[in-house]
Amino acid sequence: MIRLGVVIIGRNEGERLRGCLESVVDSGRPVVYVDSGSTDGSVALARALGVEVVVLDLATPFTAARARNAGVEGLLQLAPHVHFVQFVDGDCLVVDGWLDRGLQELEARPDVVVVCGRLRERFPERSIYNRLADLEWDTPIGESDACGGIAMMRLVAFRAVGGFDPSIPTGEEPELCLRLRGQGWKVVRLEADMARHDIAMTRFGQWWMRQCRSGYGSLDVVTRSHDRKTAPFARQVYSARLWTVGWILVTAAAGGLAGSIGGSMAGIWAAGLLSLAPALQSIRIAARVRPRIKDNRVAISYGMLTMIGKWGELIGQIRYLCDLTRGHHARLIEYKHATP
């Protein structure tokens, strides 16, 4: 009996989708591709490779969460007896051996309902942004709070909590994992290669929009949570505010205090040090990651862009609050372009 199926989601992924599909179609597992309004022939490509296709209705806003839920329903119609599902994004290649490794873990540990492995960038050398994404995917091994979009899940648990929240445009995976862990189940990151990802990010503007998207989605998830202090992304939301608005207010206050007491050296030094706080924090971050990546240039870039990115996250949060005030539904901020 086939116990595992694969759900792939995508929109205008071009040749990346071909590679993704080809990495799983010969695995002997049922595969479902969910398309979110592609105009590049993705649907025809998937069908030509013998993959079951679900095309989402254009009348409802697209989200990855909605696509994955639709994929699970399509998978269960195609193969009603599957017990596990591997979610894959259309810009990824599943590594040989991963499907067996993930399945082995889930079958051996009934308390574990989500497993994921090491996601790597296919072309980290093409840009500093690709390289930084590769670092981002290198999450700690062992029991975890959450997974990303590429993960293997136990379907009985997935369905028991209602699957992904389709109204969440980004950050839906940690929100789902929070509900799963609330039922006593576990999420585990394995020490095994899982997939190769192609973020295809070569310009600062793409990276900046991704930071805005991150800020928007993070605040959306926190706002929906019953306990905002322990919600997924809570630390990220408050960190962005601390290192932008908080930094400006505290530095301005220190400068004002120095002026009010006649320009005392202590006040001037305090204001000066506070003004340098983001730069000092970027150095601290770079020093922390340097032993792991063994590349001074990348470590320094990581530290600098982490701090610069706080401003993009803040802008994303402001956009979200504006949408919330106007009564608009949360929306997806795009940073990728269609691939030939």
C-alpha cells in the first residue's frame, strides 16, 4: 500500500517546475500539482508529465495555504489510503532519498507529525541574497517549534486541526505547527538533506520586498494569535520595532537630555553610542555566524542586511496595520517574477 503522496504548489515557475516535478514523478508515489493562476504553461507541463493537476479558482485570493489544502484534498481523491503528505514548492528539487528518510521517521515515531530536513539553495554563488537564504534555511536539528513550506506531515494530525489557515498569506506553516504542538504533537528537523531551492534573488529590490513581506505576514500571524507574546513571529515583530522606531526614540531622547543639561560629556557619549547601536549589533551578528559559514564577507553582509532588513519589516508591518484599519483582507506581497 502506498502510504505517502506529494503535493506541489506553484505559480509561473517555468523550468523550475519541470525540475521539481521530475524530482518526484519517478518515486512511485502519487503526485498532485496545484496551480495558482500560472500563465506560463505550468498546467500543461504538469499534465504532460502525468501529474494530477488542481487549478485554483481565480475568484478567490491565492495563498500557499489555500493551495496546499486543495492539494491534500486532491491527493486523497487520487489515493484515499495515503497516511502522509510531502509538501513541495514548485521552485524546489526533492533530494534523492529524502522521501524514504522522512517517511521512516514518521512511521517510527507516532508522536511526531511533521518532519523536515536541510533545505539548500541551488545557486548560492549567484548572489549574496541567495547565499543568505541558504543560511536562513540551515535551522537547528532536533525538535522544533515550526517548519517551512517544504515538509512531510502526518495527514490524520493535519486534518484534525483543520489544515492550513487559507486566509494567511505568508507564515502559515508556523501557525499550523503552533496548533499541532498545542495538541501534544511534535515537529522535528532531521539531519538529512531534503530539497534544493532556487530563490533566484539577484537584486536588492527583490530582497527588500521579501523583508516587507516578512514584516507584513509576521504581524498578521501575531495579530491572529490568542497570546501575542508567545505567538509565532512575536520576537521578530518586536525586534523590528525595537531596532527602528525604538532606536530613533531612545537616541533622540538621549540627545535631548544631553542638550538640556548643557551638553555634558556623559550625555553626548550616551547619544553617540546609541546612534551606533545598529552598527554594533550588525557586527555582533556577523561574529556569531562567522564560525558556521567561515566567510568574512558573507558574515559581514549577513549582519548588515539583518539590521537594514528591520526597516523593510517595519514597512511591512505598517502596510498590514493600514490594511487592517481599512478593513481589507491580508494580502500577499510578491517579490518573485515569472521564470521563462
